[in-house]
Amino acid sequence: MKIYVSGLYAGGNPQPGLGIVRSLRQGYPDATIVGVDYSTRVSGIHFEELDERWIQRPWGELDLDSYGNKVRDLLDAGGLWISGSDLEAMWLASIFREGHPNLLAPPMRGIKRITKPAVEAAAALPIKIPTYLSTEHSDWDLHAFCRAHDWRVWLKGPYYDASRTPTWDIFTAVRGALSKIWSTEKLFLQAHVSGYEESVMLSAYRGELLGAVSMRKRDITPEGKTWAGDVSEVPPSFLEPLREMVRATNWTGGGELEMVRDASEQLWLIEMNPRFPAWVHGATIAGHNLPALLVQGATGLPASPAPATASEFTRIVLEVPVRTDFPLPPLPEPFAGAVGHSMKHPSGLTALAARLHVIDPDMLDVALDPEGGEQPSGLAALPGSFVADIAAQDFDAMETPHYIYMDTTAAGLFKRAAERALRLTTSAVEVVSGYSIKTNPDPRLIRLALDNGFYAEAISLSEVQSALEVGFRADQVILNGPGKWWPQGLMPRERMHAVFCDSIADLDRAIAAVAAGEMSARHIGIRIRTPNIVSRFGIPLDSPTTFGKLIAAVKRLPGDSAFGVHFHMASSHVGVAQWWHLFESMLGWCRSIERLTGRTIEMLDMGGGWYPDDWHEDETSKIAHAVELVHNMLPGVRQIASEPGKAMAQPSMALAMRILEIQEHEEGHVDAVVDASIAEIPMHFWQPHRMVRKCRETGALQPIGRGKTHLMGRLCMEHDIIASNIELPEGTRAGDLLIFCDAGGYDRSMSYVFGRG
Ligand SMILES: *Cc1c(COP(=O)(O)O)cnc(C)c1O
């Protein structure tokens, strides 16, 4: 009996080859075991249990046709082959589409039905698939997905690599790198599931399940890979549908379902692998020798029994002698641009991925839910008011770069917000908004806030002055933040609507100012620091000592002002789901503060930090529910305020720019230089912008989709790239006008004068 085993990489994130070899040796002590790999850098080739080695050129250099013929000859001559690498298994399936009696790896039908993220084959198993979105959707929609899932998301390739992308800049960087490494634009974002990881390993021959075993990870490497685990039987509720799945896919070989069990015991499928897992020998130690069962199933020759020596296993690191016929190569050169562990295999798997794309373009595609609707175009549609506001501009007379004020868009946003506030107001609780002046202090926006019944929310006395200049009265001003006494001498003498103290020092200063007759406000309150989320703002309440100080401070507040509480945590940053969770926990803290201080909270201010779509499109029912919740938990609250900044300002301006130069590179690759720069669009690292080109001939606005073009700013600075991964519409040339929408928030207010002489 001769058995070929591949996948001998034995680093911290190992392939299963050595585990398979050890298990086979136990089941078939007399078999000849041949280790197959594609690089002499793979340390597993030195393992003593290998009888022979069959080392090939790396995948990028192999002549796949003649290698395929060699493998066929080995199989025809009676050799068995167990693949320890997903991509090798896929390549083998592309050659032996219906399998080969001696090839102990799945046929193409099996491979196609386990493609991530949908994993069609597992549909009947008692597991769920975490929510996902193909990266073929527009950046606008991808950003919304990340916010909705609290930025606890993974960006994954179809077969290898998964990377947490906690911010937009990391997302765009990883997307660029993964697309390049795995030769595909088709990646997907998937929601993270919190829980403990476990796996089910299976062994099957020609559609018959030969064995299966469960393993829970009990210790992991920094990459999250198994270091120790416990092994148990697969429960019948899982085993029976698994047996069906193996039959339906005509599975042959090893397989692994990687899952997470959440706090409510629900299993979530992370992925299914077409091979044994690297911990395969851990199961053999526990009496489940699945590789031997596989060989027994294929050959009919009984394997030696596998007595259990323990139900738990762990790993150790061992030194082994290097074989003199494969001396150590020199240290590899560092590879620039490597991401994740895809570069860990020296055998050129990324090159194999590129070649498999040519062999079968569908094979490496991500599998999306067939009911997921139409094919995404990758283009974000502009709202009608954007189009109208852009059409109203006289671009011929416009020097660029130039911020366009989106007149009807801005007016519409404020009007809708005002209408919603009215709708939500009940006889018991008034719902109001305060416009955050800091976000964009343009007088046109402050004016819209005034005309639509907003309060003015200021974080400095000069912002208060801006509000007063536009026509706000002092009693329509909410003063907030750590710098509220600056600049000196501008504190209004009239009574303001509300002042929130950011620290105990700030509170003491407010008390003194009120006592001295230098400041007055209808509400004086505190900003509380949200627990468990890092913030430099507000009064902390996360330890009994700090909470005690807060209570004592509140008791000192003047009794002739009403008491209010403010908290602010940007949902655009912490995520929408988490924000609502936090909101409910805040109400609990507020109740404790009321009880311990004896002061009734009359105003609750929920701060700002919403992304425009989340604020405007949020189902009114959710906010209505929140109003009800506040009313039930804090019946003294008469007014609920929120302080939208970017929700109002961001869509209200766009940045017009012109192309200075088109650069044509190899393989049709194009880059462009524009007259704008990161000085005018500084938020481009943190949020997507919906972009259009104005067609020279027709004047039409053409959406800009995704591609390989970089838009480089005019500054002579390496990092002045204001968009990457885009594709300019056909015919774009120097002098053409591009418009970046969604630039009216911090892009506008934090833009700076730079590189203008
Ligand atoms: C900045 C700020 C806001 C507005 O935040 P956005 O992210 O622009 O919505 C609201 N309230 C306070 C106190 C702020 O400092």
C-alpha cells in the first residue's frame, strides 16, 4: 500500500499533512507513506515518519498538464492520494471531475457546493450562516453593512484569508491586497459572531460517511488556530443531516466544518474545508482515526484499531534533524504587501489560485445566496436632490477644487428632521434636535437649523456667537464640550437652554459661574462617560469611587436650573446595533443617578455621531420605541434632544474637481491626477463618497464604479491619494469634471489650506 499525502507545512498555522501521516502510520504500520509538497522550505518534509518524499516545483512553475498526468499514473498504479491543501484539492477536482477510486479527495460537485459564504451543501445541517455581503456592492452599501454590524466584520476571500476590518481605511487596504493576492475582485464581508469555536471533521468515500468527530478549541494561537482541543462524538441531530450531505455531494476524502457556538447555543458556520483539518491526529489520539477509516473505506483492508489514549489533545513544538538531501535554503526575502497568512505557504498557492482562475473561472468565485436578488452593479445611485443640486451649478465659471452647496438637499434634510421631531413629540415628552455647529459652521446650515426649529449646539463660545449672529436666541443654545469657556468674555448674559458639564472641574466652574451671575441656563447637567467604550469625554461612572464623586457633584448643582444628562457615542464609529445597546444601558445608569442624587432628570440629550443614512432612514418606530422607553424609565424627562452634525451636514456639500492628467500604464491600467487633494477631502480614509463624472458631451452625471484606478491629489505627497479602486468612465480625459458627494461634514470643516502658494 502506497499513500501520497500533501500539505506538509508545519508552522504555527499548519497544514494537516503531518497529522494525516501520523494517523495513517498508526492505522497501517506497514504502508509506504510518501510526503508530497511544492517547496523545500516546508519543514514537514523532514518528518521521520515519511518513507519517501515527492517534491515538486512551486505551483507557479509547475507544468500542470504533465503533473496531472503523473498524478493519474500514480493513482492508476494503485497509489492512494490524500490532499492536505484546499487549492490542491480544487485543482485535483478540476482534473478528476467525477473523482478516481484512489483519489481520496472530493469531486467537483462537492467542491462547488461548499463554496463560501453560502455553503449550499450545509443547508440541512442545524447551523446558520452569518450575514454577509458581496464586495461587488457599492462602497456606500459596504460601509452601511459595517456600521450595521458594529464594525465587527470580516473581509474574506473565496477560499483563503479572512481579516477583521474594524475601520474603513483598513477595509479598503485589505480589499486591495486580497484582490491582488487571490486574483479576484469577488470577496465578501461577513458579520462576526461571538462565541466559542468548534469543528466537525468527517471522513467519507463515494458518498458514504465513514466517520465524524466533534472538536472544541481549548487553546488557540495568536491567529486563532487550534493549539489544544477536546474531542467528542457528533450528536445524532448533526450526524444524520451530515450523512445526507455526504451522500448528496458524493463526498470522498476528509472534510471539516468550522463553526462558532454563540451564547444561545446556536451554531454558525464559518466555512467548510475540502480536506482533513490540521488537528486530525488529535482526534486519532481520542480514538477516532479518520484518515485510517478513509483508507479502509477505499481499499477494504482493515486498519489497526485506534484505542483512545485521551479525550483531549494539545500541541508541542519539536526539533527534528534536517535531511541532508534537502539542506536548508537561505532565509526568504521579506515579501512586500503581504496580508494575513496567505504568504505563509512557500509553495506558491497564490500562483495556483491565479492559474485555477484560468482553468475554471467560476471555481474560485464566492457563492452567494441564489435568492440574494439581482447582481449588484457596484455603483451607488445618487439621490434625486443631489442630481438637481449639481445640475443647478455653473461649472464653466467655477474654479476648482470647489465645494458645491447642495441647496435643496440641505433644505430637505432639515425639513425632514423637523417633521420627524414633531411626529415623535407626545404630550409628555418633547423631541428636539440641536444642530452641531462644529460639524460645519456654514451660516447657510445654521440658518436652516434655526428655520426648522432646531436648537444650536455649540462647543465653544465662538460657536455660540456664530449661532447668535445668524439669529438664534440664547435660550435656543445648548453648550457642550470641554472647551466651553473659550474664548474668554463671550459667555452670553441671557439664559441659555442647556449647559452640560464635561468633567467635575467643569461642573465646579459652572456652579461658580452661576453663583456669580455670569452664566445661566434653564438646564444644567452632566455628560456621562459611556462605560466599556474608551472615551476622553464626560464624567466616568465605571468604578464605585468615580460614581460616588459624580453623585456628590450632581448634588452641588444649582436647584433653580432643571437637571439634564448628556451622553454621546458616535454610532458611525461604534455601530448602530451597539449604539442602541448602549442607549438602554445609559437609561439604567440615569435611573441610578436619579435615585442616588434625589434629582429628577428633565432633559436627556443623546448627542450626535450618526451617519446620515442611519439617522434619516432609521425606522421611526425604533426612535418612537426609544422615546417610550425613556418615558417609562425616566418619567421626569420632558425633553429628549439629539445633536446631529454630519447627519445634516455631510450630504449638504459636494467637492467639484478637475482632472489634470491621465496616466496610462501597462495592461490598460490607468491612474489620474486631480486638482483636489486630501486637504479638501480629509475624510476619505474614514468614509466612502459617492462620485460622478460630468460627461463633457452630454452633461450627464456618470457614476464612478470600482476598478484599479487611483485618483491622486495635486499635492506632492505620497499619501495624497483621494480614491483608489475606482474606474473612470470611458473617454475620461484631462480637464474633465469629477464630483465627490457627501463632503459637507468633516471634509468641509476640517479641510485645510495647503499647497496653494
Ligand atoms: C461633534 C459633536 C456632535 C455632532 O457629531 P456628528 O458626528 O457630527 O454628528 C454632537 N454633539 C457634540 C457635543 C459634539 O461635540
